[in-house]
Amino acid sequence: MRCVKTSKILQGGRLKPTRKDVVEFTSSINSDKRLLKAVIKINQAHVVMLMEQKIIEWQDGAKLLQALSQLSNMKLNASVEDVHAAVEDEVINKAGSEIGGNMHIAKSRNDQVSTAIRIELREILIDLMFSVVNLQEALTKLAEKHVKTIFPGYTHLQPAEPVTFAHYILSYVDMLERDLQRLDEAYKRIDLCPMGAGALATSSFPINRDRVAELLGFSQVLENSIDAVGSRDFMLETLAGLTIMAVNISRLAEDMIVWSSLDFGLIELPDDFSSTSSIMPQKKNPDVLEVIRARTSHILGNFVASATAVKALPSSYNLDFQEITPLLWESMASVSGSLDMLSKLIPSLKVNEKASNKLLLSFSTATELANMLVRKYKVPFRTAHKIVGSLVRALTETKSTLSDVTPESLQKVAQESTGLKLKVDAKDIRESADLLKLVETYKVRGGPSPVEVERMLKIRKKCVVQSRSNLSEKKLALDKAEEKLQTVVKAYSSSNKPSINLKAQVGR
């Protein structure tokens, strides 16, 4: 049996030396690298609290803080099972076992790992939400250029009714807004501090959980100690929000892939976000969008894998948790990268402003022709629907379009399909087929009328500005908390206990 020393702090106790292959199999050290900074901060805040609560001697606490301040560039040893043990090992090396051995008083890796993930996740989530806002901003700027650009609206991927390109683009701005709201709600539940929960039952030492939460910049303590160490719903909630966002992003990518094809010819992708074929020189392939479409599927897979892992667990802490943490980081990185790519691609997107002239869109005003018969000629809608449907069938058989309709041809179809004698003015038929005039009549709230789109654009632009401001406030709050913690650490690192005034100044 090959054995290996794990961390010094766990040697000589309940178990004999652990097999090397077992340590390697269960170790989370590789994925823990991104948690190093957070773990150091947690230990700093915890030591400060131990000092203030007089649980450890002031001089001992000062030495612990001095040791912790020297670890920012430490390298994690692959032979140690996780970052928490690695940090404690280093502190013991620097401060000695008599002092360093007390850093872990009244805490566990269980509450520490949950806290570290939350600290790291807060910062990454703020950055990702900024990426959402950046994409919204790029989309609104593009929409402003195309308020009056007629664009086909589709259902079932069939031409349905005319809209404007701005109206279409704003649909994704609104989807992203809901995505942003979901992540913002998740942030509130991420911003809760598990520290002080211990392994699962807190501690018999008189610790101050609120003080640690304050020093780490959390809004509140995650109170119930079993819940604090045994819940990962904050990760599942984040992954769920990312999954919904990934679905929305994928649909946007799919739209642009389809519409940029020569068969549709509705938009043109920028060259520097495309590629050509190794054999077919005419090709312009939407590589970036295809990669985005593929990678967003990973997000769904990560969510399902994480939810499946957690749903089978008993309450409180289980090591299974460490297997879902890398999935969270992977999903965050994938969504963030996709958002950033789209934010760079969108401003250079070219829209075919003559798309409304395409023959395949000629029947998109059919609904309006039926509406006109209802409005001006008092034809029941279902009857009008049948007449126009029969008209479209007759036109397609002769390879004609609605622009070819005459009062006589319409009257003939109405008589044959419904027995109705219908005499319609040629002007009414002509106006019903005018795409721009038709879109201008869609003034109902949320419709594609340029007037309504401009109203919505103003509101969306204000929302983007407000979202950016809210995120800046969150980021500033974390920066201030970090500054406060380091001010306290610096003051308390002195071997001399600070005066009451100094404690008040750097403390609460």
C-alpha cells in the first residue's frame, strides 16, 4: 500500500496515513486554487473575532494574522487534500504549532468551504451581471438604428407578420433583463454567511458570527447551522439562472445563424466573427455563434448533474458537494465568455434593410387583409380568415402574391369559398399590403410600431443605466468590506493590543 502524508494537522489522530491514490482521488486542491484568497480572508476575519471575543490571546492572534498576511502568493501542494488544510499547514509552519494550532478553534472546513464559495461567487456573479448589461447596451444601440427597418416576424420558422428589427432586438433585451433579475435575486441568497456554523452545530466557544459576517462583507448570517453547512441551493439557484440565460443566448445565436444563411439573407455577420471552408471558397461560416450554441448546452448539463448529485444526499455536509463546485465555475465562465462574444459581435451586425422586398415575405400582410374586411366591410373574422386563406392558396398555385390581388379576384374567391358577394375597393387592398403602413398601425403597447418601439427603447436604456449603477454599488460594497477587513488585520497584527478608540475606529 502506498501511503502519503496529507496535511500535518490531520496526522496521528483517528486514522493511519492515507493511501496516495485515495488522496489524489478525493482531493479538491486543483479546483480550490480560485478559493485561496477567500480562505485567507475567512481565516483573517475568524482570527480577528477570536481576538475580540478573548478566545485566544491577543499576541497569539497577532502572530496568526501576520502569518496569514504572508500567504497571498502561496502555492498549493497537490499532496494536500484541500485549500483549507493547506492554508492551516502554512500558518502552523510560520507561527508554530502552539499558536498556529489554535487558528481552527470554533470553525470547521464545512462552514469555511461554503463561505469561501459564496465569497468567490459574489465577485464572479457581479462581473457576469455586468456582462449581461454590456450585451443589453449593445443590443439597444443596434435597435436604435433600426426602429423603422421592416423585418419579418416568424412563427414555426415560417414568415408570419411584419415587425421591425428594433422590435425583434428588444425582445432579447427584455429576456436578458429577466435573466439579470433572476441572478440579482440569487445574489441576495448567496450573500449570507455560514461562518460560525462549525461542522454542523456551531461551537461551545462564545464566538460572534455577526462580526465575522460583517468583516467578510456579507449582508446577514445564514442562521441555522445545519442549513449553513448542508445547503447548496444557492449554487443550484445560480446554475438554474445560468441555464435559463443560456437557453436565451442559444436562441439568439440560432436566430443569427439561420438568418445569416444565404437562404434567408436577412442579416450579415461580421467577417472577423466568421470563418470560411477549407475546400469551399464561397463559404462564410458562423463559427462563433455555433460554438456559443454548443457551449450553452454544457450549462444545462452542469445544472442537471449538480441537482442530481444534491438530491440524493442526506442533510448536513457531505463530500459530494465538492464535485459540483467545479461545474459552477465552468458554467459561470462559459456564460460569461458567450455574453462577451455577443457584445462584441452585435455592434458590427449588418441588417438587410431590403429584406421586406423578398418574395417569400409577401403573404405576411394576410392577417391585415382579413382585419380590413372585418373593419371596413363588416365581414365576420372567421369568414374573412377563410376568404383570405383561400385567396393565398389560389395565389400560390399561380405563383402570385398579395400585391397582385384585384377587387375582382378577391370577389371571386369570396364567392367560391363562402358564397359571400364582396365588393372591395382597390385602395383598401393596396393599403393592406403596405408593410410600413401596417407596422405603423401596431401601436398597441409592446407592438412594433416605431412610436411604440421608441417608447420602449427609452425605458430599456434607463434600465441598463440603472442596472449598471446597482452593480457598481454591489462591487463598491465588497471593496469597502475588503478594505475594512485589511485595516482591522493591519491594526490587530501588532503584538500590542490597540486602544479602545482604535478598536472602535477599525471595528464596527
